[in-house]
Amino acid sequence: MKKNLWKIILTCCLLLSAWFCGSGCANVSVTLQSNKDPAAMHHIRRLFVIIDQGVLEKQPTSKKSGERLKSEVLAASLQNCLSNTPVQLEINIVNPVALNGQNFESKIREFQADAVLVVRLRNVLMDQFGGYPIIYYDASLYNEITQKYIWRAVIKNSGDPAAMNQRTRKMAEAIVAQLRADGFVEAPQA
């Protein structure tokens, strides 16, 4: 009788913990280290964003998971994070199969951007057992008015490959929070 009671209690505990973890407590970590030009303090009004996942766009992040790197999630997350600010946003995703590269200069001029944010995937580290991938990104902010780079960040994105969308949203939040802390993006409007 005691054995069955312990099995029932253990099963209930395992089911509850699986339910809690399934509702958003995935192992996700995003760290960002940035540098900025101290003389480049201005609020961005028109931001042109270029997202470049390179040839890894839409590639599986793990053999065990169906999750993929999706630039659309990063674009939507950045849009969401900047939705309550005065920043007007134009987001472009680099086509991973474009053989001759893409020229965004005319689009940037047409949008009349005062700054360009480029988020580029740098490398992906996987252990030999197919565990959690660690993805490194490089983000840079270019001032179109002064024609100078004014901010740069290295982003380490790690955690459960089954939570790739959550990892990407958290990365967008970290980028916008740091741009806000560095004085480039105004605080959200009420």
C-alpha cells in the first residue's frame, strides 16, 4: 500500500513539474556585452534593421528538436519591443540564398533612416552529444547622419533548443533594453 502511495505521489509531482516547465520555464540564457561611442548620444527616430542569420537561417538547432533559427521571430520581437516608443522601424531579413549579396543602401536612404542596426549570427557551438547550442550574435548600430558606428554588442544566446522562439524574444528584449540604457532609444510611452 505504501509503495503504491509513493508511486502516485511521485507521478503527480513529475506531472506537475512537467506542466510548469511546459508553460514557460525553459532553460534560456541571453547575455549581452556592448560598447558605445560616448559622443554619440542621440535618440533614434527612424531605425532600419538588417537581420542576417546567414546560411543557418531555418536550419534545425538540434537533432532532438524541430526548432529552427527564424529571423521572422527576431523581427517580430524587435517590432514588439519598440512598439511603444517613438522609433519608426523598417526591418529587412537577408536572403540566405542570395549569391551576389544584397544592397540595402537604397532602401536605407528611401526610408530616411537616421540609424541602422545590423544583427548578424557569428557562430554556433554544439557539443559532441547534440546538447544545447550556444549561438553568438554580433549587433552593431551605425549612425547614418555622421556615417560612423556608434554601438556594438556581442550576444550569447544559449538554452534549450526546443525554446528557440523564447530565446530569440529574450535576445530582442536584451538588445532594446541595452539600446535604451545607452541612450539611443527613449523609454516606452504610456
